[in-house]
Amino acid sequence: MTAPSLHPTIPDAGTDLPLVTRRATLPAGFRAGGLATGIKASGRPDLALVLATAGPAAAAAVFTPNAFAAAPVRLSRANLAATSGDPRGGFGWATAVVSTSGCANAATGAAGDADQAEVGRLASAATGVDEPHVLHLSTGIIGTRLPLDRVQRGLDALAPALRGDDAGLEAAAISLRTTDSVTKVATTTVVVDGVTVTVSGIAKGVGMIHPNMATMLSLVLTDAAVEPHVLWSLLRPAAARTWDQLSVDGDTSTNDTVFVLASAAAGNSSVQGGTAAAAALGAAIEAIGRDLARQQASDGEGATILLTAAVTGADDDASARAVARSVVSSSLVKAAAHGKDPNWGRIAGAAGNAVLASAAVLEAAGLATEDAARRGGQPVVLDPDRLRITIAGHLVFDGAQGGPVAFDRAAARAEMDAPELVIGLDLGQGTGRGEAFGCDLTEAYVIENSEYTT
């Protein structure tokens, strides 16, 4: 056996983003909290509320494209449209975000829509916020009805107890959780026009996760001043490069939602699109999205390892992201990662199956509308004679040198036994780069999801 042939790990695609700390830091201009109100049979916290203290905050959102989009998704989209005139419901103004965990309120028909509208009325009564300025998050079992009496008791108790400190945001993050084993929080700061602003996020979601907005809920808060349409223009590409690159099990959800709210409490001049200030704020939002997505992948149901595919040398970034997404989405790659099996054939096969994201995601990530429409869903063109694959830093395949490379399988297997496994692919075709995040596929995932409703 020859000595290990090491190839440098593919550069971290997030190194040009602001540094993120995994703690709950509540930006100025918000109060938050969470508690248990009995939606979950377990008795764990299940109701969260976040309030903008100075009135409506600029808000932007990205939602699931699932045809069974849940009642909270539809109502939030309608509320954003009502407060901005944007028919897509992508941005607007919001003063409160209410989250219920334990019941998805999806596939519940007109009754579910009425239930969600009642949640808005209850939140309005408890906080004094106009109903159109309430945004909604919900997660849990599909096809069940919200226990509105418990929601009302919870909101009446929670609204006056909201906190303007980090503990309030931590409590809200805890209350988002369903099958999550850890609370997911992230924060960073960035200088915008000479003013330091804070961007923080909380998220849930560890199962029923796959690219196309992934399956998760996230709320990002900032004290920056920015108009809603500009905020949306920053969120959409950030989501396309982060949450749209996240896969746990190949299933997309009915409730996926990311909200970003901006309180303007930092005192900066309002961020204008296309400026250095916009680029700085957008990078901070993307840094939060990237770190939360990595936390979600690492905590995937039954997961023992974070799986990262880092791709360079693609024709463009869209192609690189597609290949990375195909690799982390492969059940065979996930199973090999769990068994610490350096089976590069699974990786090559997954890369060869890569298709570009949908036209909507490609456009969100920055492609022109016509180009996105033309390329959406099309296969990625690869040249096997240029492809190089590394597993945990070991070069295992080099197309230019005939393909398979002799490597120390025992050493590679040992290095795969780590909290994170990086699979590197150099396509040898251009300068495009991208990454995607997933996890291994384990027996525990099957056990958990075989008894989810029983």
C-alpha cells in the first residue's frame, strides 16, 4: 500500500463571510420569549413570540414551494403582501412573529386556515399589534388541528413576560424545537455605513429536510435600518446559497419559512440596494444562514456526523452548488459516511447525477431570469477525465491520471471518524465553487420516523 496521497481540502466557501458565534444575542429593538402551553404532549416549550418594540419592522421571507404549503405559510405571505403591496408576499412590515410547535397546521383545509387566522387574532389581542403585522410559524405533525384554547392561554401569559435580553431570544429558540436535540442559535456583527449592527438567528429542523428551501423554520433579527424590498433582495440569494443547500433525508416540507426582521434601532442610514452597506448586511445574513444550516445538518435525526461537500472548478457557482447538493443528498453517500467507508464510487455516481436547481432558486442566487429559465433543472455537464475527488483530505480519484488513486484506506477510514466529513470535488472546468451540507443516514433515523405519530 502506498503512503496516503493527500490533496488540500477544498477551501471553505464561507471564509469571506463574517465570523459567527453560536449564542443567542437579541438585537436592539426586539423583545422575545417562549414557554410551554400544552401543544406538545411532552410538555416541552412550544410557543414562541418575538415583538418589535418600536412598531412595524421591515420584514422579508422565503417560503416552501410545496403544493401543500401550510396555513401559517399562506397567512404570512398574505400579511406581507397586504403591508407592502408586493403580490408575491416576499416582503412587507411586521411587528410580531408567533410560533407554535407540535402541530404543523398543514393539510387541514379551511378549518386550518380559520385556526391560523384565530392565532393572529389572539396574538393581536395579547400584544396590541394589528393582525396584518403578525407573521406565523408552525411546525409538527401534519394533519392535526391547533389547540386554540391552549394557544390563547399561552399568548396571554407570554406577551407581558417578553424579555429584551438574550435570555428572551434563547427561550424563543428553545420553543421552536420539535425533534431537534440541541437549540440552534447564531449571531454576528457587521459595520454598515460606520455603524455596528447585530444580526442574529434562531432555527429548528432536523428531519424532512431537502433542498428547495429545505425543511426548517428560522427567524433572523437585525437592528439595521433597511427597507423591506432591499431586505428581501439580500435574503433570497443568501437562502439559495445556504438553506437551499441543506439535505437530511430527501423530503421537503409543508412549513418551511425564513423570516428576517429589521428594527432600525442601530441608527444607521437606511441601507440602499447595490451599495457596500447592502453587501455587508447581506454577507451577515448569509453567514447566519450558513451556520444555522450547518447546525441543522449536524443535528439531523439520528445523525452522527456533519457531511460537507465542497466543490471547486465548476463552470459556474450554480453548477458547483448542484454537484455539492447531489452528493450530500445521496442515500448511498450518507450510508457510506455512517459506515466510515471511503467509497468514492458512490460520490462519483452522485456527482454524475447532478441537476441544476429550479429556475426560481437559480434566479434568487443571481442568474438572469432568462438564463435561470433556460437552465433550471438541467443536468450538470461533467468531464470524468477532469474530476478529482478527496475524502477527508485523501485524494481517491483523479480523472486526469486515469481515475482511481491508490490511497491508505485504513487511514482514510480513521479520519472519517470525526464530527465533520469533508468531501471535496474539483471538476477541473472553471472557477465556480459551492458547498452543501448533510449528514449520515443511520438506523436511528429509521426508528424515529417509523413511530413519529404513534
